[in-house]
Amino acid sequence: MRDLILENLKTRFAAYDDLALELDDTALDARIDVPKHKSLKEHLWCVVGARESYAKALKAGAWQGFACSMTALSTDDFKTALKSSAVGVVNTANAVQDWTEEHDRLLATLSEHEVMHEGQIIRHVYAVNGGLPPSWKWA
């Protein structure tokens, strides 16, 4: 299970990296008039924080709570944080010696989180008349 989920996650991680290459600060802050809407900046902050948090959980073998290390939120900050948080998840998952069902659950939940945000980001980007890279296969 781990290998399959990790391969899927790596594909999604690469798609987020592709998106980051096309970002500008205006796109990060754009808003649409929908209740409880989040900006692209807020979505990406949550994606990075979840990756960091799930890497900690994978290392510990159980959920340790949510935390995001990002304190600056520019396009360059997101490019760096998306890449480093993806590497952190993959390296941590590969380093776990005693893989359990709980590790499978944690990795699967992270995958669900990535795709859930991806769907919301697709809606957001199209609502502000933006475009998405081809790697965003759901778009």
C-alpha cells in the first residue's frame, strides 16, 4: 500500500510544483465571492502544513497535531516550501522501518488532503480566470 500511495503522492507533489512555477503574488491573494472561500495562499499554506504535520506523524507512528513552518507567504516561499515539504514526506515514509496499518492510514489521509485541496484550487483558479498546468489532471 505504501508504495502505491507514495507514487500517487509524488505525482500530486509534482503537480503542485508545476502550479507554483506559474504563481504570482496577485494570484495568491485573489478572492472569489463565495462563503468560506480561501485564497490560493491559504490553500497552499494548509497543503504545506499538512505535509509537514503528516511527516511528523509518520515518524512518530501517530498524529502529532497540525503545524506549518511557513512565516512568509510569497510565491518564492511557496515554491521552496512545497518542494521541501514533499521531500520531507517521501524521505520520512521511506525511513520508517516498522511500517504499520496506522502508517498506511496516515499516508492515505495525506493523499486525500492533497486531492481535496487540488479540487478547491481548480475551482478557485477558474473562478478568477486563471489557468492550470497540464499536470493538474482533474482540471
